[in-house]
Amino acid sequence: MDKYVGLLGIAVIIGMAVLFSNNRKAINWRLVAIGLGLNFLAALFILKVPITRQCFEVFGHGINKLLDFAVDGAAFVVGDKLARGEFIFAIRVGSSIIFIAALSSLAYHLGIMQRIVKILAKGLVKTMGITGPEALSSVAAVFVGQVECQVLIKPYMKSLTRSELFTSVAAAMATISGSALVAYTALGMNPVWLLSASIMSVLSGIAIAKIMFPETEKRVAGDVVLVIENKPANAFDAIAHGAQDGAKIAANVLIMVLVGVAMVAMLNWILAIPLHALGVNWQIQDIIGAALTPIAWLVGVPAHEAFHVARLMATEIFVNEFVSYGELTQVIHGHGAYVLSERTQLIATAALCGFANLGSIAINIGGLGAMVPERRGEIAKIGFKCLIAANLATWITAAMCGLLF
């Protein structure tokens, strides 16, 4: 019975998106239906069709092998005992991000990534009827960061309609980058689940964005050229630049996680003072998690597990997904304070699979605001609404995964 509650959850989430819509009469329901239909088909092929499931499993094994190579590099730098011994976040996650960033840069230099992104983007343009810029940035978000994917359409940023801008930002927040996927895998998450959720949430992200901010303006027409700035001189230069960029990303991740955990610890310490006087031993994640428990149940989590998943969802929104996945990893490997069924683990993985947290609003305002200063105020205004859209999208993906598990 819990399995089919997800159908009700999808309907409720779509209803929430309609409630937040700024023009309900302009919603293109054909586009929305196609987006959610593609989301369902992606889940069906990845989770149920043997051939495609096996292909994704092979890809997952490949990701784990790349992590082994990253550990080999870390072992040479910091020593075998530190690199392969007890899990150290800075070493395992940091080395994986740097190595994958170097490989991604090489793939862009060789033109491999551009071909993949352009093919997928053209597919979205033809099936969903969205424009080239929003399709390109949305697809690219699966491979690069939420701001980096917008750099690829930088020449078009000034002329994007408000709906295109909203869709591009919301879809990017609803998914994760390749380096983040590898970093979460380094934590111990299932790479197949992560990749499938990341792909699916781009589709649901576009659909939800077009409900909340439907198109009412003249759109950008024609094909979009994939823009790559600061092209490296050769393959070695591409690897070097990628590694250096990866080091910056790794440092940013470490800082975000450190500050996020520290802030939550401080808030919980402050909160404990009045709560202990009342005889209550709750943390801030528990309070917000309690409010999100009905959502967790609606996406298909059994009632007795819903609070635990809701608490993870609350942590992802108000801190970041690294902290949430860190806790979920412990649960998956049997070291957590509670136990979740395998189906619930998949649902939780999908629900957390996005950059849909408060910090991302600031990242987009800063990054995109620097790219197009004249639209900085507009980006700031849509930031929180994009956060809502991105979370609704990941919740739909979670419900889809729960239905097909």
C-alpha cells in the first residue's frame, strides 16, 4: 500500500506547484505531461529494464574504479595509511573531486562532453518544446555545477525570458554535478541510484518550473552554440586546469560542510537551553523534519520510517546535501542510529539528490549576478522560488523511484 501512496504524492506535489504558480492560466500542460512522462520512463528503464539497468550498473562500477584511482593518487601524496585507512572526508572526497574535475576538463577539451550535452539538449527541445538555452543549461547541470552550466549559455543570459531564466536555475538546483555524484559515491552512496535520480530530476525540474513560472514572453529562437571559455592549449593543459578547478571545488565543499555542521551544532546548542527546561530533547532537524514528515510519507516512505527521511530532507534544505548523505550513508551501511528498508533508502537518495538548499540561493546570486549584473536583482527575487521548485522536483523523482522499486 505504501508503494502506491506515491501516486497521491505526485498529485499533491503538482498541486503545490500550481499553488505557487504566477500564472496558472498560462501553464503548458502538454509540456508538463511530457516532462513527467519522460521522468517515469527514465525510472522504468533504469530500475526495471534489465539491459539498461545493467548498463547503469556497469557505469556505477566504473565510478567506483575511478574512486580507486583517486585514492591511489591521494596515497602517494599523504601516505597509504591516511588514504586507505579510516575514512577521512577531506582526503577521500577531496581527491575524488579533483581527479574527476581533471577528467571532465579533458573530456571537454576532446569534444566528448559537448557532443553528449548537445545531443541530450536537442532531445529535450524536440520532446518538451523548451528552448535551446534552457535545454542546454539543464542537461549540462548533470555534468557540471549549477553555475558552471549557465556559463555555457552566457551569451544568451541577457536575452532569456523570465521563464527561461527561472527554468535554467531551478532545473540546475534540482540535480547534482558529476563531481558531486562522485563525491557522494566516495561517501558510500550507490552511484546508480544517484545518477538515475540526477537525470530524472532534470526532467521533473523543467516540468515543475514551467508550472510555477510558465512562458508568456517571446522566446530565444534557433540553435544554441555551446560556449567554452578559456580553452586550454592542449590535453595536458586541460588536465592541469581541471585539477586546479577541482581543488577549488573541493576546498569549497570542505568549507561548506565544516560551516554547515558547525552552524547546526551551534543552533542545536542554543535550542537545547529552552527545550531542556521543558523536558524535550529535540534538535532543529527534528523540528523541521516533523513538519516535512507528511511529505516523506506522500512520496512513498512507510509511516514508521517517514520521520527519519523527513529529517534528512530538512537537513538537506537548511544545511546541505553532503551532511544529509553523510548521515544516510551511515544508515545504509548499518552504522546509523536507525534502520531504513532498501526501498526507503532509494527514495531518500532521490529526494536528497539536488543542490536545493539555502546556500545555493546565495551561490546563484553571486555566480549568475557576476555573469549578468543587470539581472542580479531578478535572480535574487526568484532564488527562493527556484529552491521550492527544485525540492518539489526531487520529491517527484523520489515518488517515481518508490513506485517502480
